[in-house]
Amino acid sequence: MSVDLATIESTLEAIDLKKIAEFTRKLSDIGQGFNKMMAPVYLREFIIAYDVSSVMHAKAVQAELNAKSALDTAEAIAYLDRAPDFFKQRNEKPTVESRKAYVALDPDVQYAKDVHAKAQAMALLMKNKVQEFRFAIDAVKKLSEDGYMSPWEGIK
């Protein structure tokens, strides 16, 4: 099971946030004086950013689902296999409630919860970035319509 979690962690680490950061920096260009002449360049950049972030979002969602599955497996193993051994060492009789309490203490379950939380956070971040780049594409289209002039257009 820990091999699966290690694979999930390596998948999350392989998501290159540096690319997303580069594209995110370009978002501020729209608000700092948009020039219609540059609209095709911005549109191209944001379409690429949208595509890249969509792929990264898909990977993050897959990692999240795999992490949830690994967490469920870890909890079941802790409840069914490790809890009786734990209580046998302590010379206690395991009850349903004490087994449930042990599951939260199990180190593999804690590790699985940590990986699942990381995967959830990455999926949420990537979902927001996909949305952000979609909005940027729409903004560039809207700003490049006829009738809109940047602050520097028309100055002689």
C-alpha cells in the first residue's frame, strides 16, 4: 500500500507548477493597459495555459481518487488487521469503538490522509487555474472587440 501512496506523491510532485506560475504572471498584463495589437499573442498564451492547466487538473483529480482509495484501504487494514494485534499487546479486549479509535492512530492511515489532503489541494488549485485561464481567454476576446480602445491607442 505504501508503494501506491509513494506513486501518488510522485505524480503530484510531477505536476509542474512553474509553468502555471509563468502563465499566471501574464494575467496581470491584461489589467495594466491592454493593447489590441497584442490580443492574438495573449489569446494564444492563455489558450495554451488553459490546455496545460486542464491536463494538470486531470492528473490531480486522478491522484485524488487514487489517494482516496488508498486511504479507504489503509483504514480497513488498520481496523481489521492491526487493531486486534495492538490490543493484544496491551492485554485489552478490542471493542468496536476502540478499533475505530485505533484507526485514527495508525501511522499508515495518517500517511494516507496526508497524501489524500495534498491531492485534494492540488486538484482544487488546478481547477481554479483552469477557470482563471478560461476567464482570461474571455476577457481578451471581450477587450479586443471593436469599440474598445486601450489608453495608448489614438494618441498622436
